[in-house]
Amino acid sequence: MSGRHVGSQSILLERPPLILQTASAGGLLEQQGPLGKALDIALSDEMNHENSWEKAECQMVLSTIRRVIQKSGLDTAQVQYILAGDLMNQITATGFAMRDISIPFFGVYGACSTMGESLQLAAILVSGGFADYALAEASSHFCAAEKQFRQPLAYGGQRPLYATRTVTGSGAVILGHEGKGRAKITGITTGRVVDFGIKDANNMGASMAPAAAHTISQHLRDFETVPSEYDRIFTGDLGQYGLQLAQELIERDGFQLEDRLSDCGLIVYDRESQDVHAGGSGCGCSAITLSNYIIPALEEGKFRKVLFVPTGALLSPLSTQQGESIPGIAHALVLEAV
Amino acid sequence: MSGRHVGSQSILLERPPLILQTASAGGLLEQQGPLGKALDIALSDEMNHENSWEKAECQMVLSTIRRVIQKSGLDTAQVQYILAGDLMNQITATGFAMRDISIPFFGVYGACSTMGESLQLAAILVSGGFADYALAEASSHFCAAEKQFRQPLAYGGQRPLYATRTVTGSGAVILGHEGKGRAKITGITTGRVVDFGIKDANNMGASMAPAAAHTISQHLRDFETVPSEYDRIFTGDLGQYGLQLAQELIERDGFQLEDRLSDCGLIVYDRESQDVHAGGSGCGCSAITLSNYIIPALEEGKFRKVLFVPTGALLSPLSTQQGESIPGIAHALVLEAV
């Protein structure tokens, strides 16, 4: 058997898929951030040589996928599945990019948790022997997301200080069993939808914190382990205030986190020198941090074992207009040094 | 090993998951159609006791999932995963329904191919031993979809005769290995994105036909088989004219279809007596036809083996406004009598 269900929401991957290669792309602000130098693709500007932000994101997705395949040394035909998604309505940034890539495609939507969802499903495909190689990807674009979810940028609206900034960026990962792994995936905990009733569409951190806390606590219970087993636990994009809330909720569940909980939104930007309010967010936030920070740290021996927990807020502008609160979800993956 | 990759896009499921139970819901027009009597849940009207079409769809998703679990005789906690999606921006009909169901959730977006995508991933989870039971679901709502993709209904716009009508309906399937199966899934072919350059957002049939043809021809090549091996090949929602196009394209690939190719959009409605133009469409179209027609026919011995091929058009209103053509995708599953 290639995997075993443990506890109520988790799988222990008995044939851990290797993370063979990663690639990332980022916009101008991301290039200036702490992970900017490690970007594989640096966008010239938010338009990325296209005539709309949406097409810019689509091209970014395409370039990132092509780059990770190229870096892996595989032929495109060897990659048997792509699992990917983004924040655009009908995930068009991803769907349209797939026109130029002839690989079977599973489109996923997990809002900003997409890198967690696509990576879990890719791990299942590879670990189960259904694919030799599978590619997981996720992307977001600041301008396209603001226009769609909040206000047109030209309107010049002020975002509150507790708001996060959607990352313009993407990350792609190739999983397989053959070859030199940069890290491996040994376990996964798939999230449930959790809604604590937050209705402020600028307050993504607070909306997602309960889901992050639920998944992390459930992960620890399912694997009968404790936070100190992990060098670090990375939530996806809670930002400064959401992270504090998640920390409090997990500790209320009886787990001592000490200083182990971090958030990709506080790694991808430098809040001291960059005007990003509470931190970074969007699918690209955890995707870039995974590719440019977490995997390299596992590879260099800085970390031995981490929990990677992309977080998503499953709202739409219409659901907010209809008075609905914001459901959150978070998916956890155990990443270990090879 | 639980599955074996065959050809370039397919998996032979060596431990075929059983379809243990199905359930379906439908609106008024669907109740009057040929499959109406077999609906598990008949909506009172398009509002489904809610105050918006979107909330009506969300409640329909919730009821259908609860009903299939109840019919299966399982406890909710035994169902380890839900894979589901819909047509709404950010798949909110599904995401919001998940607030009331505490089961780990993978949100998928494949437009009207969603029932194929969710069912393939559920089959992989169960066949690979990652889950004892997994639930796949898909839904669509005529009013919510028209409002979002085309025109507000109150505008009273005329749809061209080659347009299809989005089904108000949903279907859910529970897969597992233990228990009495109503049918089984023995193979899957995951689609690539195919775009022949159609730009008319009313002409979904023509947009999706090339993807349907590509997946079906590739399936036949991957499994080294011929159409006559199947009692019937069901595309998801091409409608009358899309189906003719797909038939022509598959025959150009060298396969003799005779009268084996059918479309769920021509089964869910009676085009003679119901005002649906070219037929039915939407995620609910293939989902209801699977639950109310295909599975019962396999169970009753009317069919021995069929190919079920939900089809999706990956456009958004914004992509159309930006002058993009419409990419299509189609996912095929081999369904056999137990």
C-alpha cells in the first residue's frame, strides 16, 4: 500500500514522493523582497508584456511551468499531470495557460490554499503509482485580484492596515520517485471548511486563522505528535494579525508552539521596508516561499522537517455582497529533508 | 500497485472503485424532463427557499451530499474526502455548502466537466488505498449561471438556437471498496485543454467538441480499443450540434462510432417537448444523467460497459470581453457493470 489514512483527516505517505524541482516567478515588489533574488523569472512589470493583468498572469503561469520542467531535465511528455489553479474567476489564468501545454490537467480551486491542494493531489498521484511525475502549481496577481475582489486599482482606495497584499507571483513543483530529490513529502492533512463568521473582506487573516488552526491541531492529533517535532510550521498567508490569532487558537487546543509558527506572508515581503501592511497573501505567497525559502532550507540542512500549511478564504465578491461570512480552508503537508 | 498508467493520458484501475451510491437534485424543468422521476430531491422552485439563486444552489449542494451519504448507509465521519465544484466564481455554491459538512474538501474547477474531474480524483483516492470512501459531486444552476456568464434573466435576452440550457441540478456519488457496488470504475483518461478558436460564448457545444473528441480518441488509443467495446459513449453537455461535431472529429481520427455516441444534454431534457434549444448543459447535466440514467442502466444490465465523458468550457465573462477564444476540456471514465 502506498498510503495509509491516519486519524480523521490525514494520510501517511509510505512511498514519499520526492520534490524533484521547483520554479518561481514574481513581480517588481516581490523582486525587491527577501526572496526576490531566488526568483527564476522576474516580471518586467505587472503587465508582463501583455495587454491585461489577467493575460499577464496567464503568461506567468505558462513561463513558470515551462521553467520548472526545463530545470527538472524532464521532457514535457514525461510529466503526466498538472494540478493547478489561481484566484481568477473560473481559474482562467491557469486554464488558458494550459492551451499551450499538452499535459492532462486537473484544475483546482482552494483560493490562496491552492499550492497546498495541488501539491497534496500531486503527491497522491505519485505516491499511489498513478504517475511517474506530476506537476503542482499556483499563482496570483496583485492587480487582477484587487480589481476582481475589492476595487479597481485606479480608484485609489485605501486598504486598512490589517489587510494583506496579494503577491504577484507563481510557484511550480515537480514530484516523482526517480531522481535526486530536493526534499520529500511524508504526510498530508486535508482541510475542512471552517467559518467563524468574519464578514470583512479586507480581513483575510482573521477569516483564515480558524481553518489554519483547525488543520494544524488536527494534523498533530492525527499523527500523535507535537509542534516541537517540526523545525517550523508555515501557514500560507495569514499575515501578522491572522498569525497571532492562529497561534492563540492552536495553543487553546493544548499545543505549545513556542516560536515555531511562521507565515509565508511575513517571509515573502519585508514589512519594515516594503509597504505591504499586514504581509503578503494570494496563492503566489506560499508558492514562492515554498520554492525560494522552504525547499532550499530543507536542502541545505537548515531545516529537517517542516509543516507547510497554505491557507485560503473561499469568498467571492458576490457572496460578500449577499451578506455571507468568509469560509476558510487550510491544507497541511509534512516536508522533510531527503 | 493499485493503478497503472497506460498510453499517454490514461490509468487502468487495477483495484476498481465501486460506485456504492448516487443521489441527484433538480429544478422544475429537470423534474419535467425524462429523468425527473428519478431525482432524489425535487426543488420547489429555482429559489429553493433561499433569497438568492446562489444560495439556492448552495443549499442544493448541501442537500444532495447529505442525501447520498444517507442513502449509502454510511456515517458522515466514514466519508473521508469530498471532491466537488460548480460554475460560480470561486466555486462558492460548493465552498459555502462545505461549512456545514465536516469532511476534508478538495475544491475542483473543470467548468461543466467537473463531475468527471471530481469522480476521477475520488477514484484515485479510493483505488490507491488513500481513502475507504470518497464522495464526488458537481452542481449548476440555470439562473445563477445565466446571470454570471451571459445576461441577467430579467433582461429577457434571446438565446440562439444553437445555445444549450444550463441544468439546475446536482449529482453526488460515493465510491468505496466495501459493500454492494451499483457499478465500478475501471479506467480513466484525464483531458488536456484544447482550443479550436471558437469565440462565441453561446456556442458551448462547438467550443467543447474538439476537447471531447481529443479525450475520446486518446482514450481509445491508450487502451488499444475501439468504440464497439462500449455500449455507449456519453459526452457531458455538447448538445445536438456539438455532438455532431465531436462525432465527425472522432471519425476523422479513424474510429467508427456508428450510433454509440450520445450526449447527456440530449438525455436530461426532451428537446421535442421542452424549450431547451440545443439541449442541456452545466455541471448538473452530466451529474444528473450519471445518477439517474447511466448507473441505473449498468445496474439493470441494460449496459455492460460505457464511457462517461463530462465536457467543460473554461471561459469566463472577462476572458470573452478580452477577446479570448474558449478552451475546452473533457475527462473520460470507464464505467462497468459489477
